[in-house]
Amino acid sequence: MTADTIEKAGTLERHFTTAALFALPVRLVIGWTYFSAFWRRVGIADKLDPNLPGYIGEKFNHFLPHALGIGPIIEHLLTHPGLLAVAMTVFTIVEGVVGICVMIGFLTRIMSLAVLGLAFGILLSAGWLGTTCLDEWQIGILGMACGFMLFLSGGGRYSVDRIVSGRILRLAQQKWFNWLSSGAINVRTPVVVSGSILILTVALFTNQHFHGEVYGPLHNKSVAPVIEITDAHIADNSLQFELFRTEGADVYGSFLIGVGVRDDTAGDTVVKLDGAELSRLPRTAITNRYVAQVEPGAHSLVVPLGAKARVTIDTERTHWNAAHRYTLVLTDISGATWKLPIASVT
């Protein structure tokens, strides 16, 4: 190796060391962001036990209604609770390992790609959530950008990678080790620019798709509750329907204080349950599909975000006329109502 080559290699190494030093605050904070997810679910509280309040699977359930492209995967896990519990545990462990490795700078580049991948998953699944600002979208897209930046910079002087390469010189001389950890790598400017433009494109696309913030109209699906009603019918003197909460704050339920059936032909209401009556519904009348569950509350029927359930209400005292047209009406405590024509009376 010539003196000129050694000098160029030394200059390149110094450039990467400087870049990694400038990226140190980002490395520490993004590392803690992921490690803290592990810490609060395991160290501070047990959020991995499906039988305890605060189970992380319920949060995962909240992602479902408007997840981009990965909704079927989320739904498959939600309908297989055992598999969901395993997935949540594995995901939490991965976040913990990635977070601590990024903070201490161990295998920095490969861990930065893991950061990018985890952030992309958050972006697709939860990028639509956020009541006062675009919380999950910002976490996802900034995580992607930070992951890519850390891949380019590496861990630098203040990292375990630097200690390992300093003590095991033979390993440090292997180019593949630098690509996995830290140090100088041969990255062309077009690759950096192309990667940056790609992440910007993902940012613009998802920002528009989830929130309409590129050219409008603006929309935020996390502000007010929305309930979709399907398969409403009368069978065996019972009102049956399926409801699915698709919008609204993930930390606050929809509180149904009214379920009624309007006879559109006669112009009167034939079924009317208020909040107190709904709060006394037997749990056998509600068949939940996912982890987030519709259930009677103190003064209403509580419908969490992402919950889907079939509800059966006894209507034995009601006279049904097969020739009439009926409409099911659900009323939220906010005053919002949702309606669906009842398909059949049998």
C-alpha cells in the first residue's frame, strides 16, 4: 500500500469519524426511543401479558382500521391471540436489542437498518394516528431518516465498534466489518442522494395518504369516533348487527348511549335502548372479533378504536312487519349518529 493510498484512507476515516460525531445526539436519542419501548413494557409495567390491562396487543389493534398495505397481516395476528402474544414479545425484544445496540454503537450500521425497518413498519401501520399532531407519522418517517443517516455515518469514535476494531486489527481490516459496524465505507454520492430522495418520496406519499398535507384537503382520522355498521337484520325476535370502530382517538372509546330501530314506513321508533340499558347488556350478547373489545361500561356501551363485534339485542316485545322498512340508528355520547337500513326481518 502506497503512502498516498494510506493518506487517502486516513483522510476518509477522519471524515467518517467527524460525521459520526455530528450524528451522536441522533444516535443516542433514536436508540433510547426504541429501547424505551422495551423498557416501559417490561421494566416499568408488564404490557406483554394478554390478561393484564395495558396489553400491547390492544395498541396493535388500534392500528388496524387504516393501516397501509399491511392490514391483512395485522388482522391475522389479531384473530390468532396466541400468535399475537408471541409476535408482540418478539417485536418488543427486537426493539430493546436494537435500541441498546444503537446507543452504545455496536454493529451500528446493521442496527441502523433495523431502525429504518422498524420505523417503516410503524409508518405503514400507525401513520394515520395522532389527535393533536401527526404523532405516529412523525415517529415513523423521522425514524426512517435517522436510520439511513446512521447507516451512512456509522458509530464513530464513541462506539463499541471503535473499541472492537481497535483491539482486533485483523477484523478492522475487513471491508465487510465496516459495512456491518462503523468506519469508512465506499458510498457514492448518487446512492446517498437517491436514498434521501426515496425517503422524501415515502414521506410525501404517506403524509398525503394519511393526512392530505401535501395538497389537501386536510383530514385527521384520530379526532372524532366513527363506527361502521354492517349486517343489520332481525332474526328469531332479536336485533343483530356488526359494528367496527374505524376512527377517533386511540386512547378514548366511543360511548354509545343509544341503539334504536326506526320504522321508516310507519314513521315511529320501535326499539329504543338508552345508555343505562346498554350498560346492562349481558356479555353473552356481544361477540368480539379482536383484542380490543366492545363491552358494557358504567353508563354506556364502550367501543374502543379497532374493536369489531357482533351485537345481539332481544326484541321479543317488538312486533315486526316484514312489509315495512326499518333503519338501525346508533348514537354516541358526542351526539354523532350512524345509520344502516335493516336488511331483513325473519
